[in-house]
Amino acid sequence: MEDGMFDIGVNLTSSQFAKDSDEVVARAFSAGVNGMLLTGTNLHESQQAQQLAQRHMRCWSTAGVHPHDSSQWEAATAEAIFALARQPEVVAIGECGLDFNRNFSPAADQEAAFSAQLAIAAELSMPVFLHCRDAHERFLALLTPWLDKLPGAVLHCFTGSQAEAEACLAKGLYLGITGWVCDERRGAELCAVVPRIPADRLLVETDAPYLLPRDLKPKPASRRNEPAYLGHIVERIAALRGETAEAVSDATDANVKQLFGVMF
């Protein structure tokens, strides 16, 4: 696989990586990954992600609170995220957004935490790393007033419809595509969307350790996804788009540099 793949979604703070995170990073780089964005999903994991990014070359992190954890949001959280976001490794605010599929936090708490994080991103002029599940209209309603105050935004792990993709693209969002496209059953709708995403709006990610590509052979005994499998996902995206894997890697690399302002 060509050099040049940047994984924008790695949950390296997951307990599934607790014993071997250094090896996971090493395997990714030897498999042709040339950079990673480590996802922060609550204050503690955002702090951990920043420390991991500090330890590894060509790794950066996000700082934020996932909608599942948004009932924990308070003024002290906002202050801590704001301070963390000023560290050089932190290049985006998030993962933040809405998840009305699981509702682990009440909708009102999700909306308050989402809006508070958009305000932090606007104040710091940082891009946002977004989550939306079963909340498309409310998500865009809350996000839209902030977009002209933000340098950019990516909706990570996009699995929505063509209409939802078009609505997000019309607002200038980037779309992060995962190994969901490697599932011929659940991923069929997304596979139809992928060729219609403009090259300058496409980003790629594993969302490791989640979303192990269903068609990966042989499957790891752990059933754990890793950033080392990004090349497999890129090949699938390229096939869907009628492009080479190298073209997809080059385009998504350029988008990473544009959105997050990182050099790798």
C-alpha cells in the first residue's frame, strides 16, 4: 500500500488498546499509515489522547465530550477542554455532536454540551470533529449558526443517506468514511454515497478499535479493528469511486492538512 494514508479516527485511549498501544501505532506506520488523529470522547480520554499524541510522532488529538457523556458537562469541563485545546498536539474540538439513537445522555444535555463546544472552537478558531446519529436535522440546526466562525468541520464516521450527505456537503462539512463500506449488507447505502463525495471533502478513518471491516481476511482473533487496516478501507473506497488507492490517499492527505493544519 502506498504511503500517504492519514487515519482521522483512532480511539487509542480505548481499554482494548491498554496493553499494546505502542505496538498498534508501530503496526499502523509499517502498514503505510503516515499520521493519526486520536479521538477524545470525554475530558479524561481527551487528556489521555493528548498525552499519547505527545508520545508518538505524527499523531495529534482532539479534545471534547461525546454526546454519550454530555450529561457530565459543566463549567469546569469547559475550562479544562479550553486549556487542553491550547496544547500543540490538539488540533480539533470534539468528538462532539448529537446521538438520539442511544440517548445515553438526555437530548437537552447533548444539545447544551454540543453548543458549548462549538463556542469553544469558535473562540479558539479550531475545527470541530463531529458525531451525529439519528439526529440529522437538529444537528445541522445547532451547527449551522457557528459554521462561519469555524475554520472547518468533519462529520466523522458518516453513515447517513445521500440526502443527509448532500445537506452536510452543502454546509461545507468534510465527511469521514470508515470500514462501514466493507459491509455489503449494512453498508450498501453508504457505498452508493461514497462516489458522490467531492474529492476535496473526503476523509478516511478506521474508528479503531470499533468497526472492524467485515470483509477483512483473515480476521484478527481479537476482532479488534486497528489503524493498520486503513489501507484495506482505502482500497474499498477507491474501488467504489473508480479511482486508485493512491489518488484517494493523496486527496485525503491534502484535506487533513487543509482542515487540521498539520504537517506530516
